[in-house]
Amino acid sequence: MIIFNLNVHAQSVADQLNNFFQSELNFVQKSLNKKNNNIDESSGVLKRNIDNTIQIEIFKPYSESYLINEHEIKIHDLEFNQTRNISIKELENDFFIDFILNGIPYNYEHITIIEDDKYILTKDNLEIAIDFINKDTLQLKYKDNLGIDNLIRFSRKS
């Protein structure tokens, strides 16, 4: 009975996350590089397109656009009008990209429930801590493949 309850709760976590990321979202990302003790901050908008691609527009500190599909990330530096493509297969760890693009499967077994509205998703030794601040705001924390701590606060656009 306990296993059934955990599976039902994991499914509701997947529903909650997947529904949230269907919305158009504002975000602020803060990155802490402990090696050089720098904190970088960027902000922008994340939106899902009809063709299931993700469009990310960065407004500061640099004006950039990212178009993410299941095969590649197209990066457009708007200030210098330069573009480049990165294959998803080239990425060392695509867990975050996969999570944003495809959502969390309903049968995902690597969800740790910390308390109501606070979870940890794990895949291949990468953890993403998720904290729902309220129904319209959530915060993600994770360490990327370069060892940089990232904190991203997403808010639904009103």
C-alpha cells in the first residue's frame, strides 16, 4: 500500500511540474562559480511553441535567443547577430534540457519528496531540487556539469 501511495504521489508531482512548464514563464537565473567567486545573473522568458520546441529569450546581461528541439539547441546572439547550433547528443548532461523539453514521465522513479511542494529529481548523479513557492512560482537548484551552482526562479506570466 505504501508503494502505491508513493507512485500516486510521484505521478501528481510529475503532473504538477509538467503543467507548470506548459505556461509561458519569466525567469531569473543566478549562477555561483565558487572557483572565481562570481555570481552571474540573467533574466528572460521561456515559452513552449506549438511544434513542441522551447524558445528562451535572455534579456540581460546579454540579448540572446535559444530555440531548443529534441535534436539541437540553436543559439542566436542578438547583439552580434551570430548563430550557432549545439547537438543535444554533444551535451555531457542533458537532464535539465530533457526535463524542460519533455517533462517528467509519470512513472519516473527518481523523485524524492522532501515535504509538500519540495522535491528532488535525480538522474545520472545530477540532482535538481524543486521548491514550489506558490502556484505561480517555483525555484530550481542544481549544479551543472562545470560544477557551477544554479538557482532559477520561474514565474508564470500574468
